[in-house]
Amino acid sequence: MIKVEDCVQELLKFVLQSSINGTLDFDLGLSSTFCAGLLKHDPSSNLLPDSTAGVPPYPLYKRLSSALWESICYGSFCPMYKRMLMTNGESSLKQKEEKWLKLIMDKGSEMVEQILETLILELHVDEPFFTQLKDGQKSIEGKYALAKYNRLEPGMLIIFNKCLLFEISDVRRYASIYDMLESENLRSIIPGVESIDEGLQILKFLNEEEEEIADGVLAICISSVPLQPYISLAAIISELSYEGLQGLLGLTHTAGTVPDVLPPPRSALLSSFILPYKPEGKGIKLTHGAKALAKHHHRSSSKYWGTFHGNDSDKNRLAMNTIVHLIAHCCWLNIHMVAPHGIVFEIRIAEGYGARWSNDGNKFIGFLEPYMEDGHWKKWKH
């Protein structure tokens, strides 16, 4: 059974990678750096449990596709995030989100309908065959005649790799792969292969697990359809642009927000936090994060930051637990200009407490109190 949600994720990956490669035939209006950032993996992404809140884990395109799917299903923009409004831009933000939601609902419904029409069959092909299908070089898919293919007939739609739609123009049955290769146009089945013997070896290798249970071979003749779901998704991505995509990832926009950047990986945030404050010291020593908490914890009269006491190990553990909670539960994220630090990555939980790093996450700056009137004058004590 094909899950539409999985198709949306694969479609988004396909659209972003094709845009980077220059093969999309659609201008997303996004830089290659931005698209690559959405696809980038973080080898240490399992340091924190995944959730629908908090700093989005890498690769970001997975969180983005989930947010798109949730928006289509529930009819609200980025429903997985609980918004915390701390600026005067509520009405402006609401108008933008209503516009983005209408776009997602209109184009998203179109995309979902296109996928649902093909739920009868999904096939997977490896490279270079997938690209050859997309480029129109490959027009016949050879498959062993298994029971799941018995209902295939001309006019039906099938989807390849959860991305590309094709219409079946004919289904021809043969006794063996050799008979099929001998009768059909070899280059339509395996472009670039010159001999039947070579084609026979390739197809047997690709389908060896199905050979023993098959009753003959099928030549599934296909042709591309003009309305592709990836085009609908590309239109959504293009019109959302940087601000809308950042919004789906949970980022907010204020006066100083940098418009075309992405949140740093969770591993970078943690790595900079646990760096030793004085590397040259002997024995157990405070981390950068623990040192920052030592300076900051007294500012909250409610003792939100806990009781900061014990040896260095105890203090480091408290600081680590604190930052992990903020990263996992923050509902307000921003990448913006803050004097004197320059561009920072800032996160806050619903109560307003938070933390800041450099925009790439490689330098931890410090903890934050909730916004308050005359906060600087009061030294953020409350």
C-alpha cells in the first residue's frame, strides 16, 4: 500500500535535488545552497529524541515534508508548532500564513489527487534507469510476471520511486527475459546497452529474487503524463519561498530576521555547548554551557533554571539537561541580528526562556530570560 505521506517526502527530496542539479525544468527561486541545506544530513542527529517540536532535526526536508503534509491534512499552517507571539507582527504573520495555507491546500490537494490515482502500483528503479525514465530515454519496464502485475492494463497510471507518474500504453507477455529483449527495442528497455546478452545479465541481476516465483516476463510499455505531482510541489515550494519554508520549519520572522538561512544541526548546538570553558585546566572543568548557567541562573525568581550547586560534574549535568530540554521543546526559533553578537540562532520555549548561539551553532552565547518591559534596565531579573 502506497502511503501518500511517503510520496510527499520523496517528491520534496526529488524536487530539491533536481533543482541543485539544474534538471528540474522549474525555477524554484531558491539558491542551491539553501536547497542543499535542506537535504544535508547530520551524522549525530540521534543525540536527541525526534519529535514534532523543538529544533528540527536534519535532514530538514523530512521535517518540511511532514509540515506540508500536516498542513494539507488539518487545514492549518504548520499545525505541529505551538506559536509563541512575542512581537507586534501578529496580524501581518496571520495574513501571510493564511496566504501560504491557501496555496498549500490548493496545490497540495492537486498533488495528492495525482498520487491517489496511481495507488494501484508503485515501482522502484535504481539509477541510471530513473533518470532515463524522466528524460524519456526508457519507455519499457521489464518485470517478471508476478501476481501483483496481473491487473495491469493500458490506461492505468503507475508511479516510479514515489515521484514520477507514467501511463501504461501496453503490457506484453513473454516466456523469458531473452524472448522479451529479442522482440522489443533493447534501448527502450535498457538505454545504452548494445547486446541482448548484456541486457539479459543486467535484468536477471536486478530481478533475481523474483525469478523462481514468476510465470513468464512482462514488457510494461509506459509514457510520461504531463501533470506530474512534483510540478505541483515545486509550485508550492516556489511560492512559499524562503519565508514560508522557514515558517514550516518553525522559524519566525522579526525585523532583523535573516531571510535565506536555515537552523543549524542539533549536534552543532550541543557540541559548542559542551566545549570546556578553560581547556587548559586540570581535572573536571565546567563546560561553556555550565559556565553560562552559573552566571545566569539567579535571574529567575521562580528558580526555573534549578539549583546550581555541587561539583563540576553536577553543574555540567544540570546545564546539559537544561539545554536538551530547550532544544527539544522550543516553540519559537529565529535567526536574526542581535547587537553586539551579529547574526544569532535563538530558541525559546512557551514560557519565554531560551538560549542563543552563533548562526551556525558553533558558538554558544548564553541563556535568555522571558521578554519583559525594560528588560535591559532590570538586567533581565524577574
